[in-house]
Amino acid sequence: MRREFHRVWLALALAVAAGCSKPAATPAARETTPPAARDTLLDALGPHLSTAIALWQYVDRGASIQSFHRASEEPFTLHDIHRYDLMRWEEARRRRLFAIWSPDSTRFIDPDTKFNATMDERTVELTRGEKSAPALVDLKTRSTSGLETSWRTGDCDGAFWLANERFAITGTSAGGDTTGARYAFVRVFDLNAGTVVEYQTAPAESLAFKAFRAARDSAWTAYFRTRLP
């Protein structure tokens, strides 16, 4: 009984204290910034960019998929469309060395038709043109098409497919910079939508980029040493 009395008394005391005290001020609402929507396309690129990111770590040790930011989304059209000669020896050689095939094997990307690798005695020689010229080859229509890159100069150095109608090209570019600095990019082409989305890293100054390029050429040399006769 005494214990019950104390409980009732405590409840009454708390009620009286609450009635005598001033009402608590309502806390001011805090302004919050809604979280940015997750870029699901960038997430999808991650597994395909592991090699490119590993090389970019020569520039930025902490480089990851999050080092890329969405820089633009633009329409695109295929250009310089002409017949593809499947039987030419040189084309057969390029398919063996450079082709990146679509999942259904009806198309492939040649990341840079101006880039070549040859064997001089036991030395791999890498050559490239002044401007990269990536191409899309469609074996169903026996046609090859240029992929417009004139809006930005740069080296295209790789490609991968996300689906039969969607692929990406990787590389580096100076953009409008004239100091020798360059950034890495990945351009995602959607054939159905007719759009290209570009992601870029922060630019690397000239000396750092030279270290990256030396590492990239070394990786290419090791790769082509096993592929060239």
C-alpha cells in the first residue's frame, strides 16, 4: 500500500510541476539538404573500369569510381558510315588485336583506328595518330561508323559493352587546357536513345599524366607481346 501511495504521489507531483512550468519552446526546424540522387549509371560502370582506375592511381592514389563526375549528356549520330570489308587481311588483324565485342557478337568497337601495335624483332612498337578515331562495326549490315569525338581531343584507349545497344569508350583528354594537364573520361553511348553521357576525373597536371601514360604504355606492351606474332 505504501509503495502504491508513493507512485501516486510521484505522478501527482510531476503533473503539478508540469502545470506550473512554462511550456517548452518548440525547437526551430533545421534546414536540411536532401541527399543527391544516386547515379545508377555510374554504379554500373564501376566493375568495367577497374583497370582504368588502377592506371589512374598513378595520378591519384585514392582514385576510385567516385573520382568520376558526370560532365555532360548530349545527342550523337554515327558519321562517316561506309562498307566494312570483312575479308580484308588488315581488318581481320584489327579484329583479333583490338575488337571489343558486343554481348551478342553482332557488333564490335575498335577504340582507336589510328592506334596500332607491331612487333619489330622482339620489341613491341606502339603508334597512334594525332587524333583518336573510335569506330563501331556492325557485322549484320557490314558497315563501319565513326564515333564523333571532335568536340574534345584526346586518346581513346579502351571500350566495353553494358548491353547490346549500349557501350562505353575510355580515354584521356586535355579538353581546352594548353598546359599539358589531362583528365580521364568514360563516354557512354546509347544507340537506342541516341545519347552520349560523359564522365570525367579531375585533371592531372603534366608530370603526373606522363607517369600515367608510361604505365599505360607498359601495360599495353605486355598485353600485345602475347598477341603479336
